[in-house]
Amino acid sequence: MKKLFFALLLVSSVSVFAQNGTIRGTVYEEESGQTAIGANVVVVNPLTGTSTDLDGKYSISIAPGTYDIKVSYISFQTQHIKGVVVKSGEVTVLDDVYLKSAAMELGVVEVTATATRKSEAALNMMKKKSVAMMDGISAEKMELTGDASAVDAAKRVTGVSIEGGKYVYVRGLGDRYSKVTLNQVDIPGLDPDKNSLQMDLIPTNLIDNIVVSKNFTADMPADFTGGLMNVETKAFPDSKFMEFSVGTSYNPSMHFNKDYLTYDGGNTDFLGYDDGTRALPRYSNSINMPSPSSGHSNQQVNEFVKSFNPTLDAERKTSLMDYSMSFSYGDQKQLAKNNESSWGKKNPTLGYIFSIAYKTDYKYYDDVAYGEYQRPTESSDYELVQANLKKGEQSSHSVLVGAMAGLAYKTTLSKIRLTAMHLQNGESRSGKFFVENSESAVGQSGFIASSNNLEYNERSLSNVLLHGQHLTEDRKWEVDWRISPTYSTSYDPDIRSTGFTYTPLDTFFSAGAGGNPSRIWRSLEEMNLTAKADITYNYELFEEDAKLKFGSSFNYKDRNYEILKYDMQFEWNQDWNSDNPNQALDPSVIFPNQPNGSYYYNSNPFLNPNAYESSVQNIAAYISQEMSLSPRLKTILGVRMESFTQWHTGRDQAYAQAFEQALSSGGDLRNIQAGNSLNDEVVLESVDFFPSVNVIYNLTEDQNLRFAYSKTIARPSFKELSFAQIIDPLTNRYFNGAFFEYEDWDGNLVETRIDNLDFRWEKFMERGQIVSASVFYKSFDSPIELVRIPEQQTTAEYQPRNVGNASLVGIELEATKGMEFISEKLADFSFSGNVTLVRSQVDMTDREFNARKNYEKDGQNIDDRRPMAGQAPYVINAGITYKNVEKAFQAGLFYNVKGPALQIVGTGLYPDVYQEPFHSLNLGVNKKLGEEGNTTVDFKVSNLLGDRVESFFQSYEAEKQIFSSFNPGRAFSIGLSHKF
Amino acid sequence: MKNFRFATKVLMGAVVACALSVSLTSCSDDDDSEDELPIQNNDNNGNVVVSSNITTNTTWTKDKVYELGARVVVENGATLTIEPGTVIKGQSGTGASARALIIARGGKIMAEGTASEPIIFTTKRDDITSGQISSPNLTAEQNGQWGGLIILGRAPISASANEVQIEGIPTSDPNGLYGGNDPADNSGVLKYVSIRHGGADIGQGNEINGLTLGGVGSGTVIENIEVVGNQDDGVEWFGGTVNVTNVIVWNAGDDAIDTDQAWSGTLDNFVVITPAGHCFELDGPEGSMSGSHTIKNGTVVASRNGRVSEDLINTDANSEVSLENIHITSIVSGQTINRTVDNPNVSFTDITLDILSGTNIDDYVADGPAPAGITAGTTGKANISAFSNWSWTAVAGETNGL
């Protein structure tokens, strides 16, 4: 019967094509919030139409005019949409048609076609109906807030906070417990210090939506505990678009500043990569690098030293403003007319998208500080003792280039898309500091020195995604599969740090004080392959819709990491004319010339202990059942199995030295007795089962009660399971891989397993208004924290270790509410805000407790529990939005803060470091111009309160002291975009 | 499972090759950093290269040159015996590659040189052979070529913990721990030992002293020690109870005599010549335990041949030291004794300064006036003859007239 109906439609709709306009849209089932697949969309007069595809989308080509449209679907009420205007050659988008269940009310629902609404409401509907707890942000909201990148957009989501402008934290839990996926695929993090993807790399114009899930369900990866954030990129644009936008940002304290620091880089710095200017010099990584002790002639050594870039000093140049531009283009083409072609390939449609973005910014911080402080020995002394304080200025110039292209093909029952993306980011940093080291502190020799730091970081990410979705004819079976390889790199070529030591009588390089000049090359390359398939079976159970979902995923990652370091030595007595660092490589003082005779030593054994190759393989399978136990009570029960293996190739210094010796003396390389070495050996292996229970109970039509339980996991990172010793050239702080056994630490770092419990009440109101309250509890078995190594007094060294068990309990309140309940005049205003409060505690190990007890102050009573590292006690997001549809004007004021989190766990001599809350207040204004609203102007002010980003050492009854501090300043940005 | 992984690697390799060909990165440029620059004379010197830790009793004899090819540790329970006249040469390297000889807690060194046959620790660059005192090819200024000699023991230290990691050894090597509860701990014997051209750079504020004594006990015998051209300090004590006699330090890159963590022993008879840092850097306890040391009978040259020391004596608010019978000469304008005035635990007895004409003794004591124990004088206090013949400093004539 239906077939006949559509056949009639097909015949009747073949006619004038060229001048036609198009009606497109999406149809949802209001009950479930899901898209309606196979709903009939019919233009009443002249009779033509189509049916929705597997995305719930439809497209009708029709002559210009004004039409009434009828949307019908089995067992749902038919909806009439009146007065749909179609213009020649244009697309009219009718988004968000929600069909009510026929059982609830009989009759036909009539609505009037209004201004196009995007998917904000759809996301809210998804949130309301999803059995798992989730929050999201749509392209629309990003446009309103003027957010330039995914990271800016993400912080609008309940309980989300951002650190360092790059990393996403959920519910105040640390990076370790958060996870970011791109199109549901694991993307390698580019920073070896972090687990997750740096979100500042993704420009918003490539993003379709961002969804944050706070509860694990079996179809998700199990290695997140705070939240899983998925960024979905665009595939099928609803209508043809060609958009060009430019923007600029002005920060009075940073831009057009003549104090801005920079140094000469390569000719391609403006494209985000180094042209080889900073490459390793020839012979620098050879087994016998030329030096006075290598056996090379003086002339050879001299020439080799000269092949290093001689610039060691930052120069002052006036900074420019930030600017950005992007171009995007996309469309979809119906390959056959409305509902045409055979039943197997109905409505074939091709979608394509292309986007390129360029962004550059200049930063200048005029008062950056890094401190090291200690507790005084006497129990009656409270104030912290300064060990080292580094203060100065720092500049950076960052370039981001992003390109994405996507091609997608779909028919009513199948969709395949291919997306390719490349992101390129280069950041050049220059700094000038003064170091004040105090000999009254333990392990410190006391000196005054300068420090000149020149750095360059080059990151890239190339990702390809092949994604298919298929539906059986009876729409009972759905298959979704994805294959996605990613290649990413992060290079730090030629980090130069040079600092003179000042004594009352002399200025020179002192290895024992400010250090000799050094340079570092770092490289990280990672490849990643994800393949996954999800199969859903829709059926009826207990006379209600039910879903059986099962699937499998395979993830493989391989990382290569290497640090090469070169230290300068002086052959003769030092004699300098000034404290200009460039003198160190002046040809007149390079070895064998006198005085000074500067040359480099290679600090890198043939087998580098600061290099490793690690790989992981994670094979997962899951099954979950979504069903209604009663019309009001829905559940998802599921279990996921993950078989995880991590391999490591690396060695410690002792082995590396012995190997090098055996190599040069012809010894047996397979039988090195000294030290430790791992050659592609398994360092972590487990098969885990992760159960999850999600229950949603409809208290009333618009109120839900939710409960969730799940088990999740947090695994050590590549870097943590290694022998690497990584120095931060700016702060001189060391990271030590966990393999090193030390005192009570056995070198055996294991995964953290977490039990999660969640309760939530939520009330949905019209126009996207929401109120919700949640309580959550998590218990951590063997959490990993970064611990200050107490036995090392000379340098600040840290190691990741399993500490005592931990738990946390939190509450989360959220409200999105129009203001008309206060006054009618405020009808265009709405408030959205959320507050997360968390109380966490870790049971200290005996050693930590005793170490703290040794430094207990008079009047202090040290508890054997403390907060979890990285856990903020509160997160607050609040915003007021004004929206005037007629005037096409929107404005919003947004506030975000994360409570003081324990950043580094101190021990005894070393006090704890807490992150100071950063009060971020941003204003965004957005106005559409022109009759069609094709031109958009937006204006934004960030950090209105002018707050500083700071961390402090804190100790009982003592004044807090700087660990790190800088002032991001206030920035004013303006953007202009035009749709053609 | 391995095959599966291998297949993935191959597949990923192909993808990477593909990605590289389209990517903008410069990493595909020719990498010539690993090219080898050939050398003219790659002579095999016949040295015995030592690159692994010493775990059983071992003897080094003077008929061979021992080359330190790694950070070599004499581990707990092992004894390293070095014959008089033996030459030990450290290979070059900094940071992770720095070579040093470490006597770990429980390990022993029996290095009993003689005045006619001292034991010499130097750099591989030094062409010196057994029987020679002066280097045939290096100057006394050349430093930082290798690490140094580090002796660690179980005597008490005053630090943030009962045992801590010694400066210059990465945290990852537990053989760098020192400190304990045995004041009479015995790390062996060190006699007529000359240590040269060391002090490899480990990182900012972190390098290796010529002779490092961490928690070394009073059962250890240390006498007739020379340190020449070390990039960091000459001799540094970290707590411990060991007594040391006859020390000569020439051209230290940082301090000459450095004490920390409540060393409670005595240094008797010494010569210090032109360290770049402090002539004496004397710190106090860092933990709850206190302890005082005595430094006596010495002569210091504070400037010579353009090398000028940062200051003369440096003590802190919590230093605990008794300085007795010391003469400082060749003082230049601006060099002073820096101390915390009201610290009752620092005493100056018979300290004489060879002051410039037209100046007053008070000009040489920061936050003066000069305490009673510091006066003007011109006579050396060290017994110079103790260094004759076996020390390079004396042979080079640097001790003449002191």
C-alpha cells in the first residue's frame, strides 16, 4: 500500500528541476528523542514527497512557492506544517519536527513554519530521552558564545572546566579521568604529559556537535571516569554554504607591545612548521660526535660547533594582533529526484564539505614566575623558605592551520562517509628570566643567574575516518562501523636555554649555579588505528520498544619518543664582555679559540635512556540491552570486556652506558649486565569486565529520575610506564618514569579501577529550559598521582605512583531558565548555570604520612587523609544570555571557575602545591546583518576580571608562595563572517 | 596475538608513509644528524674500560690505565682496591652520560697511594701516564670533562630524611642514596689521591664535585687529597663524621671547601687556590640533627692570573663551624667574609687576611666590624710541605711562597 503511494509520488514529482527550490529537514520521535526513520514527508499541493532516511532526514525538490507539508509516521500523530516558503535555487530547512505518539492524543498537530532552529533543542531532547546521562553543546551555541575552538565551547557544558586552555576536565576530576574522542574514535594526545587530545586544535567551524557523557555505558570505551567528550565533525550540510570569516583580537597588555620577545625562526613558521632552520646539525647524533675528546681535529670541532644556530638571545620587537580566517564550503546533491530510483538505492545523496582555517596569535606575559619553596626544619617556624625563584617575561607566537575535507554518500538505508583532516600547529616561545637561588634552602647552593629560553613546538595531526551506517529494510537491524587511522607528531626542535651566573665580581657560565648553556631536541610520533563496529537490534519486549546492542572495537597505538640534549662546555677560562648570551657562540670564542673555547658535549648515549617506543592494543567487545520494564521505567544493562596490552621498549641510564661501552669495545651486546632494559616487553596486561547499569524513571511527563552504576578504569600513560627522565627546560623540573624503583616504590605502576554511582533528578521545560540535581560517588582502587620524590633535594623531581585508595562524593546542580518569570520585559533573557561540589579523600601511604608527620608544625595535627590530587572541590559555570530573534542580536556573559585543586603532592620538606581558582568572566555579543542575515559580526571580551593563572605552595599557618604565576590579560576580539 | 599486532604495524606504516607524503611537516627532510664524521687517528690506547658496577672485590693495578666508561658504582659488600701509581681516566660526557666512580653505602675503596706514587683520577683526554705528576697536554683550567669521585656512607646526616640522594646522581639510581645511623662507618682508605678535570654538568645547579663525601663515617681514612680544575666544588661534605687531613684544591669552578648537613668532623691542613665561587661555603643542618665541624690550619689564595674568587668565607644563619688558624692572601677589592652576624655557632680564631694597603680589616667583613678572631696578617698557616712532590699544584709551583 505504502509502496504504491510512493510510486505515485515519484511519478508526479518529475518535472521542472532547474528553477526548483529544496525543502530539507529532520524528523524526530518526541517520545524517544530519536530520529524517525522512514517517516513520510508530503507536500500537500501539488502532491509530492519522500520519506526520511536513516538519519531522519529528508529532501524535497520543488518549484518556488508557499506550501503546506504533512509529516506522518506509523503510530505517531501526523503533523502539518503550514506556510513553508520555497525560493528558486535555495534550500528551506525545516529542522526539528517532533512527532507525538498517537497513543497519547488523537488528531493532527498543526505548527507554523518559523525561523530555522538548529539543533540546540535536538540536543536537549537527546539529553532528556537518553538513558545514559549526557550533556551537549551544538554549533548554534558555539556561534552565540563566539567560541573559536572546541575547548572554548566545551567549557559551557555542565561540570566541565578547561586547563591551560587546552585540556578538558569533567566534574573537577583530572585529565587522567577524562577522555576525548573525535567522531567516536580515539585520537592520540599530542602532549606526552597528558592523556587526552588538546582541544584547542579543533576550530569550531568544523564541529557539528560536542557531547559529554558522564556515565559509562557498555558501548563506550571504559577508560574514562569523569567524562567522555565526543566531538562530531560535520558530514551533510543541510543547505549549500560558502562561508568566509575573519577575526581579530586585541589584548592591550600583549599586542603592539614593543617589549615583546621573539627570535629568528624559519621561513615557514607562519605555516606552523619549521623549514629545517632548527633541525639537528649534521653529525650531532652520530656515535662519535665531534668534541675536543672525540679524536676530531680542532678545525673539525670548530666547524661542527659553528653548525649550531648561534642565536641564543631573545630580541625585542613590537608584537602584532591576533587574527584568524577561515573558509568553508559544503553542499549536498540529490543524485536522483524525490524518492526516485530503485528501492534498494532510494534517495541517493552526496554530501561534501571542505574547510580551511588559519589562526595566529601573539602572547606576551610581562611577569611570569616559577618558584620552589620548602618547609622550614624547625617545628616552630611556619613561613616557607625560598629555594628558587625564577621571574621574568615570556612571549609566544602560535600558528594553527587546519584543513578538513569530507565526502559522504547516503541512500535511505545506508550512509558512508570519508573524512580527512590535517591540523598543523607551530608555536615559537621566547623568554627572559632572572633566577634567584637561595642557599639557606636545603640542597641549594645559592646564586643569581639569568635565563634566556628560546623554544619551538610543532604539532601535527592527520586523521582519516571511514564511517558506514546501514539499516535493514525492516529497520530492525542497524550496523555502524568506523575505521580511522591517525598519525600525529609533536616536535620541539632546538630548545635553547642560556643563562649567565652573576657574582659580585664576575659574570660567567657556572655549571654549579645558573648552569651551562644547553639545547634540547624532542620528538614524539604516534600512530593510531581504531576499528569498531556496533550492531543494534530494535525489537519489542514487554510490549515496549527494546534495543539489543553489541559490538566490538580494536584500538592500536604506537608511540616513539626521544629527547636529545647537548650541553656547552668551555675549554679555557671564561671571559665575557657582557651578559649577552649570543657571545657564547660568537666565532671568536668557539673551540679551540681563547678565551672561553666553547663547544658541545653530547649527553645522549647511543641507546638513549630518554627514548622509548611503546605500543598498546585494546580489543573490546560488549553487549547491552535497553528495555522498558514499565512504560515509565527504562533501563540499559550492559557489560564490556576490554583486553588491554601495553608493550615497551626502553632502558635506564646504567644499561645505556654499559651498552654503549660494549658497542665501542666489541663486547657482547646481548649480554649487558648493568641496569635495566625492556625490549618490546609487556608492561601492562589485563582483561577486565566493565558492567554498567543505567535506569531512567519518568516521574512525570517532564521529570526524570536517573540512576547509574558502572565500573571504569584509568590506565598509566606511555610516558608513565617508562624509564624516561624528562626535564622541563623552563622550570628545570624533572619527570621520572614509574619503572625506577626507589625506596618504598617498587617500580610497578598499575591501573586504577573505579566504581561509579550516580543519581540524578531532572525537569525539562519548554524552550530548552532545564533544572537538574545529581549526586555521585566514586571509589578509586590504587589511584595514580604525581609525587614529589622526597629523597632528591637538589632538583625538583616527580614520579607517578599508585597511592592509597581514594573516594569522592559530589553533587551537581544545573539550571537553564528563561527570565520571564521575573518580569515580562526579561523574556529575551535566560540564565544557565551549573555548580559541582566534590569532596574527595585519599588514604595516605604510611611513608607519606610519616614524611608529613616529620615536618608537623606546632599546633598542627596531620590527618592520614588528604584530597585527591587534581580534584577540584568545586566547579561553577554560569551565564546570562540575551537573544532577540527579530533584531538578530544575541549577547551572553559567561563565568567559569574551578576550585583549588591539589596539583602536586608534597612530602615533608616540600609543601603541597594547589592550583588557585581562575575566575574567568567572558562577554560575547553577536549580531546578524543584512536582510538575509548572511553577515555576522561578533564581539568578545575574555578575562573581564583580569585574573591571573596561578599555583601556590601551601603549608600550615604559612603564607602561600608561588609555584607558577602569569597574567593572561584581557582580550577584546571582533569577528566578521559572511555567507555567500 | 603478536601476528595481529605485526599486521597492524605494517598497515600503520603504510598509512604513515601516506600521511607523510601529504603532510607539511619537515621531518621527511634528509636527516644528516646521524652521519659520522671520520677521524684521522683512531688509536686503540689499550685502556681497561670499566662500564659496569663493581659487585665483587676488585683490584686495579698501576700497570694499566682504567677508563671509566659509565657511572661505575662499587656496590654494597664489594671492595675496590687501587694500587699506588694507578691512573684512572673518565670518558667525556654530561647529563645522562656523565662518568663517575661511586662508592655506595656498604662498598669500600682502598686507594692507598704514596707520596712517590699517587693515584690519579683524570679525564680520558689527559695523556698522563703512571709516574707523571703534571699533565703533559692539559691545563689546570680545563674542567667538566668527566664526573668525579663520590663516596657515600651510613653516618648520620641532617637532611629532610634519614637518607637522601646525592647531588649529581639522577634520582633513578638508588646507589646515590647516603646517610644512616653508624657514625663509625668505614668506607675504606683514600691516601695520596689527585682528582682532575672533573665536575661534569648534570643540569642547572646540579653537577659532580671533585671529591664528594656523603654521610661518610669516622672509620674512613682520607688524607693527602688534591682536586684540580673541577667544574663544581673541590671537596664537599654532606653530613657524616669523617676527618680529613692535607687537602689541596686548585681552580675549582665553584666553591673550594663546601660543607652541608651538619658534617661533624675536622679538616686539618689545607691549601685553596682560586676557586671561582666561595673559598669556603659552610652550611648548617637541614634536618633536626645538629653537628659542628672544624676547619683548621690552611692557606687560601683568593686571586691569581685573572681568576678571582666570589668571596672569602660564606656562612649562614644556621651554620655550625669552627674556623681556626687560616690565612687568606692575594685578596682583591670587593672580596669579603659573608656571615650571619648573630650566629653563635660560627667561631673565627686566628684568621688572618693579607689586606691591601690603605684598607682596614673591617672592609673585608660584610656587616662588620670584623670579629676579634679575624685580623690582618701576612703569614701562611698551612704546612705546604705536605703537598710537595706528589701534588700537581705544588709541582707546578703554585704553592711557592705560601
